[in-house]
Amino acid sequence: MQLIRSAAVAGALAAATLVPAARPAAAAESSAAEEQWSGQIVSTRSRWTGDRRAIVTESVLRTPSGRQVTLRQLGGSVDGIGMVVLHSQPVLRAGDRVTARVALARDLRGRVSRTVRALHAEAPGPGGAAMPFVRTEATETRVPLAWRSGCAQIYFHEDGTSHIDGSLEFEEMERVLIRWRYEVQGCSYFDLRYMGVDDGDVGLDGKNMVIFREGEWCRPASDDDPGECYDPAAAGLTTLFFIDDPASKRNGTMLDADIELNAVTFSLAVDHQSTTPGNCESDLANTFTHEIGHLMGLDHTCWTGAGVRLNDHQGEPLPLCALDPNLPNGVRDATMFNFQDCGETKKSSPEPDDADGVCEIYPLEDNPRECLAAELEPGNGCSLSGSRSGASAGLVALALLLARRRRR
């Protein structure tokens, strides 16, 4: 989820998807050099990182002069397993024509990579009116994602956050889970099961973690992969792992969902109270409610102009966030709308259309009557090995800071 302060989302985002009109005062961007490249993506390759905690995609961009450069992003699909980061730039695909802003970053062995910081893609023509409920799709097979179990087991990182007094952050996040359960209980079996605190991190380990990032809004470097700092305008990110294999009976099954909350460029607050005021205020319930929607399989309600243009549940293409002056109020008011204001609280509980989405994904009549952790072992045509494969457009989730509004 990205938080973009919006005084004028309409008409502004098309140019701003590459370079924000304004950045947070405390933006924790890498001091590494940046470059800008334009051209067409001619090939992509996805692979596991050496520590097997993430999938990365390396895309070859050919410029109009014929030069080829390799761009790196988190997310992709390898041997039937997909990973998508919601609130990051969409993973590139062969044939995409883009302008990319990249940072030069080094892994722990000193090798340099070009990591994508922002994208501006050629947009297809405007689509029809969209309904506010949209499902997240697998990178390669484009099937909608869902959990197979009757629940998602969720852990909060034991460190919590220093932005909020005592253990109030844990209590507030539990209230968010309760509100989601209450809104869907009449039509859906799906449960959000709080399992307690843990010391895990982001990665395909079967534990759905919620982590506050305070020191750096970044993923740390490993031996074979450079660290990657996220867009400072993103108030939260959700990373999904799922089966992405047409030969598997479990195709589209979610395996792991990890949520990261930005306590670096935002002041996290409960009831407008924060121990570190000064930055743009990110209401914890407002941001966390949106990210839990991603965890359950819901996507954003409008299209930013980059990546695959999804359809709503009626098959209509999503409206363009920035260029549609008649963006329906239902799209803007949905919990899964891509943007929120500093200090906003209206998304701190699910709207009816968001609940309708969960009820369609997990209807009462399909209740599996079990609450189990996701099965990570190979089977049903699915391999969890780390060998390399082709194109990906995985980890969904991102946004960018504008004037007085930020995307979730």
C-alpha cells in the first residue's frame, strides 16, 4: 500500500509515476548514484536470491540507440512459485516500453546492480468504469490468488515500533483483524488468526509476519544480492508468495504473506498520537487495514499506468488513477484505493465493497473447516526449488509521494 498525499491525484500521476512532485522531508533514499533509462524490455529472467528469502527479476532493456542494460527488481516467478510486492513498481515483462529511474547498488561481494526505483510505462487507452473490488492475480498464469486454508495465521514481530506507546500497536492491529472478521462473517468463512509475536522476517517460510521498519526502509543486502530501499512514499508493503504453475492443482494458492510498515519516512500513530511526530502521519489502522486486504487477495481499485491493467470483478478494466476526472466515488472510498491523505482514518475499517470481495473469494458454502499453515512442500506439480525461469510481473504493491497526498 502506498500513501500519496493527494491534493490533485487527477491529472498529476501520469507524469509523477516517474518522479514525484515532492518527497517527504525525512526520505530515506539511498545515497547511491541514480540513472534514467528509456526503451523496450527484450527479455526477463527470475531467480531466487542466494539466501532463498526472495525472488528477483532481471530485465534487459534495449534503448533506441541499441544499447542493452540490465534492470533488477524484487518479485517474479520461478519454477511455479510467484512473489509479488504490493506497493512496489510492477515487475517488468518482455515487450514493455518504459522509462525507468534506477539506483546503482552493490551486493556484499561488491557487484553492481541497477535496481528499479520508479517506472513510467506507455499506457493503453482509458478503460470503462470500475467497481472497487479487484482481485490480485498470479504473475504468469494470471489466475486470482487465494488461500486454500480457512484462515491466514498472522504473527506480529516482537520488536513492534517505538512510534507508539507501550504495546498499543499490537492491540490496534488486533482490532483491525477483528473488524475485518466482523464485516465478512455473514457471507465468508475466512478467518484472520492472530498467532502471537515472533522474530521472523520477510521470506517464504510459511509465517505471515507483520514488521515495523525503523532503521531503514530497505531490504538488507545479502552475499549475492544488493540491498534494496523501498519507495519512501510507501506507507506499507505486502509481499505475497504463491503457486504460479498451470500444471499444479494448487495454481493460485497463496503460501506466504508478509507486511512491512514504514516507520522511517512516516510518523506512525494511533488516534493521532505518535511518539515521533513531524513526518507525514500514517494512521496505523488506516494503513494496516489496507495491507490486510492485500494479504487476503484484494488489489487496488484504480490503475497507476504501470504494469498489467487489471479488471474489476465484472470484467471491466480499471480506471486510470490520475487521468480519469470522473473516477467513481466508490473507487476512491474503498479501503483498497491506492492513495490516502496524511492523518487519514477513513480506511481504518473495510467498506462494503471490500467485504464483498472477500466474500466472493471465500464464500460460506466453500468452507474447508480447517485452519492450517500453508503447505510449502513440493507436490501437485509444484516445485520449490530455486532454479531460474523466464518472465515475471510479480510482487504487487506500491506508490509515490505527491504534493499533500501519498499513495498507499
